[in-house]
Amino acid sequence: ESLWKQVQETHRLDSPGMDQLMGLTGLAAVKMSAVMVLKEVLLRKGRPAGVDANVATNMLFLGNPGCGKTTAAKLLAQSMHELGFLSDDFVET
């Protein structure tokens, strides 16, 4: 959560979806991955046009039923949409 707050303040970002994801109980690895994906997207957006460094940001959420996979995926998609990195917040489940 503190890493998200740091990125949020540094880049002046506002994402209720990411705030909600960070507020979920547990899921430390998911939260860290979400922030790292966000940082990678921010880094790519800041590169000069001639630099081709595309990295896939597809994610696969694995775990037992009821552990929050769909919730986390939807919140991450929502936050990426809110921040302008995705055209919509569709999640395939």
C-alpha cells in the first residue's frame, strides 16, 4: 500500500479502483504486482517514440475459489482504465 501511495503522489494519480484494491485484506503479492504493472506502464509512456520496448501486461490470477481473484482482476482493470492505460475495464473470467 505504501508503494502505491508513493507512486500516486509522485505521478499525481487518482484511481479509486487501485485505492480499493490496496484496501483489500491480504493479497500482498497481488498488490505488489499491480503497482509494478502500473509502474511499467508509466515507464513505457515516458519513453521516446523511437524506442520500442513493448512488454505484455497480460495477467493470470490463480488460486482457490473465493480467494479474491475476480475482485482483484476487476479492480486492477478498473484502475488501469481510470488512469487512461486501457480503453475499457473489461475482464475476461
